[in-house]
Amino acid sequence: MKKTVTLSLLMVSMAVLGQSKEDSVQFSKISTEILNNGKGYTQLKELTKNIGHRLSGSQSYEKAVEWAAQKLRDAGADKVWLQEVMVPVWERGKESLQIRTPDGKWKSLKMLSLGNSEGTGGKDVSGEMIMVRSLEEYDRLPADQVKDKIVFFNYPFNQSHVQTFISYREAGAYRRTAANLTAQKGGKFAIIRSLSSAFDDIPHTGNMRYDENISKVPAVTIGNTTADELEVLLKNKKVTAKLNSNCGMKGEKLSHSVIGEITGKKDQSVIVVGGHLDSWDVGEGAHDDGAGIVQSIEVLRTFKKLGIKNSHTIRAVCFANEENGTMGGKQYGKTAKENNEKHLFAIESDAGGFSPRGISLEMDDQNRKQIQSWTSLFLPYGVYNFEGKYSGSDIAPLHETGVPTAELVPDPQRYFDIHHTEEDTFEKVNRRELLLGSVVMTQLIYMIDKNW
């Protein structure tokens, strides 16, 4: 009798919180299907090895558009279409960075231009290098100490934070602003220490931007080992640096985001799951963000395969141009508003294909508490952290219109070792970790569709 009462109370409690034994069973079915039959890992290999990196405006990105549309059809989407979007076109070209050693010889450094940076037009630009360790230190420098110099912003990735995305956000200010700050005081170009948690010499690229009415000077990045060596050298020696680069903006181009959906059985309200299809022009864009793309497609495939009758339309969006413009997300949000589409919820996977540990929730307290009440359902799959309050940049335009948004939170410890580098390749992705991300996203979409 006591056991019966306890079980009854448990079932009532679960029902009140929007979950039931049926949900636990469905979670298990979703996990079993994806871990045994999931297509994401083999699809990621196709995307990375057959197409490779996918910078916006490139031919490889256009191949990725065709690939994603076909994979959405294969997944069983009721409707697949391309959404037009104008994207900026940036090309890297040939580039080199050298320093003059104490013996008078020039030594080449491993480097990358930052995305959207202007180059030197194929000409050598050289000058004396000065180093600062923080933005505050740079602000204190008078302009005459910067004029005609090369500024090295040597701010290291903060290893103290367990949540590495906090360290990334802190260091990100240097990548975004180094060129503008250098130009404001008459410097020739900027060098930044990579936004990297690794102790290696791999340079990390990434987006930067120019302010209006400020000269566009180049900005490049170097790896941690080179940064440490330069720091030692600059303490005792005068160092001359020389940059030659052909990178720069090449206007705009018509491109596409790729969208597929399963029509809702009750209404046409939309639940979005997505990632960004583009990547930087180094590496293969496996974790960033091929992982998010194949995980999103897998959500549709699993709903179809298991015969889950979704009440609302579930839409997978492969966003264009997240890396150097976010024009795909902006266009999607604009079109949704123009078409008066009602969006119930949107989640993006853009933090790597590592083991899922949580879901960050950018929404009001009522919706947040309801999702947090499902924690016990997710715990068997290693997901426990629902405390974050941020979501992906591609779905930010939806959030601005009042749509509750979220982001998958994988284990963050290895992501910034390889983020935006030549090391972001298929071989760095583990099959089970990648597929578990698909499991959790599918489980969440199932609960949202059922309860909202």
C-alpha cells in the first residue's frame, strides 16, 4: 500500500511538471535510435572530407548548400527550400609575417589574418613592434608611442575559468577591436595572441570589424608559443615586424541558408533547431559548425523514423554566414517577421560536437522553470546544467522578437584548443559524443512540442 501511494505521488508530481513515464520511455527510444542508427557522424565525414571548409561566398559553401538540402530530404523533411541571403565575401590570399632577429635575419612566424581584415595589398609593411598586455595598458599609451608602430596585444586566454566560454568572451574584445585601436593612434597593423586554451603554436582566426571613419589597418593572429617567444624577445630587444598579405573584402554575393521542416499536425507554429553551415577557410569546420548542422538534421530524421507525430512544425535551419556577418540569421528573422510566422522556440548547436552537458536558456522565468523541471529526464544522458542564459547568434533575431531561445551546451574543455584553426577536422570529433548531442536536442524538441 505504501509503495502504491509513493508511486502515485511520483506520477502526479511528474505530470504536474510536464513529464511522465511515457516521456522517459520516449527519451530512451530516441537515444537508442540515434546511438545505433544515427547518420550524423557519417554525414559529418561527407561534409568535411568531400567539401571541406565552407567560407561564405566560396564555391565550397555553395556545394555545402546542395549537400544540406539533399540530407534534409533524405531525413524525411516534408518541405525543403533555400532562403536567399546576401553575404559578404572575404578572401584570405597569400600572407606572411616575419620578424627581424638579433642577427639581422628575417624569421617567418606562423600566423593567420583575422577574418574580414584588410591586407597590405601584396606590399611589405614593416615597423618596430611594441607590446601591451591589456586594453587598459594600451589606453594609457600616448599616440606618439604608437604612431608607425606594430602593436602586439598579448592578452592570454584566462585558464582560471572552468567555463571556457567566459575566457573566450574576455579575450574576444582584443580580436574585435585591435585593428581599430591601433589605427586610432596611428599604428601600422595589429597582432593579437590567439583566443586559444591550448599550449601550442596554432593560430586561431575569427571575425573582426572596422569602425566607421577609422583607417582600416590589418590585424593578424599568432599562436601561444610564438606569443610567449615574442614576449621574451621584446623584453630585451628591439623587434621589427614585417607583414605582407593579400586578404580583403570582395563585395557581396547572393547565397542561401538551407531549411527543411516536418509540418505540424495541430498548427503551423514553428520550433527551430539549427546550426550554421559556413565555416572559416582553415581546417574543415567539423566542430564549428558541421556538428551543429548534422545534429539538427538528425532531429528531423529521428522524428520521422520513430513516427513521432509532432503537433507543431519542426524546422531545421542551416544558417548562412554566421562566421563573418551573421546575415543568414538576420535574414531568417526578418523573413519570419514579414511572413507573420509564429515561433514557439528555437535552439542552436554551435559550441562543438563534444558530450552534451547542459542547455542554456534565454527566455522568461516561466518557460525557464518549466524546462528546468524536466532535468530528471535528461540526467541519465549526462545533461544537468540548465543555468545558462544565452543562446546562439543565428537565433538572436528571433529572440529579439520575443521568441524563447536556447543553446546546446557541450563539454567546453577542448573546444578552444581547436576553434577557428586548421585543427578543426573530422578526426577531432567522437562519434558517440556527437550523436549524444543529437539525442539531447531531439529529446528537448519532443518535450517542447508536447508541452508548449
